Amino acid sequence: MNGTHAMLSHFPVGFWALATLMILVGAFLSGRLAEISRAALLPVLILSVLGALAAIIIGFLVWPMEANLTSPLARNHILMAFWSLGIFSMITVLVWKAGDAAFEGNRRWVLVILALTGGLMFSSAGTLGGHLVGASTAFSDVLGLMGWEVYTTFYSPLWVIAVMVLIGIGSAVVGLKGRRTAT
């Protein structure tokens, strides 16, 4: 089943990368390509969330929980997978509820920031998963430059938590301003 988890995890990663590209195109370009990106985004996001849930469930079935909890590398992998799922689930709800309005005005920045943050998270989850199966990547060096030693660290560096809090506050402010404008 190890191969099943690896195979399944590529679906949400691919869909999340595609969704990030579609958000950037929909937010910054105009014309037919931007319209198609905005129109097709929700199905891509739904498939990505379903794929991520399947990959996470299979991952928990494959490896014993004791092994996951003992290894800082495995714990970081799980943490980044859940952060990725959470961020892209949030984007899915935003796009589902707001539709094309999610790309209007300052709201598009919320999507862009969340998508880029989610991209960092799923890149980290994939890199850590690669380490777990013995296939390290150069992205590990980037994580090291950001203060994260992949084999021993089990935490989010303080600056990451601060950025996430600021993103959350900024998103709430933009959402409240958008709600006041709509009424």
C-alpha cells in the first residue's frame, strides 16, 4: 500500500499546482483564458480536496501511528499535508461561495496569497514525503535556509506562525470590507 499512498498523493499536488496557476491567471490576466481559469477552478479544487483526503487516509492506513509519532520527519510531513488540505479547503469554500466575485477587487489578493502559501505547504509536504521514502530533493535546502531542519525539527518556525496569523487577519479584514461593500 506504500505505493498507493505515493500514487494518490500526486493527484492533490498536481491539482493544487494547477489551481494555483488558475488563480494567478484568473486574478492577473483578462480575456478568454482568465475566464476559463475562473470557470474551471471550482471543479479542480473539489477534486484536489477529495484526492488529498484519500491520500491522507491511505497514508494513515499504510504506516503505524507509533512510527508517525516517533519520527519528526513523519510528523512534519503529516503537519504540512494537513496545512495544505486546510488552505485549499478554505480556497474551495471561498470560490464556491463567492464565484467570480472572489476575483474582484482586493478579494483576489486573498486567493493569491492563500494559493501561494498553500503551494509552499504542499511543496514542503511532498519534499518531506520524498525524504521518508529516501528520495530527497533540493527543496530541502530551501527549507533549511528558512530555519527548518527536516530530520529533527517538529514545529513551524515562529516567523511562519506570525505570517499565517497576519494572513488570517488580513483575510478577515478584506472579507469584512467586502461584506460591507456588498450590503
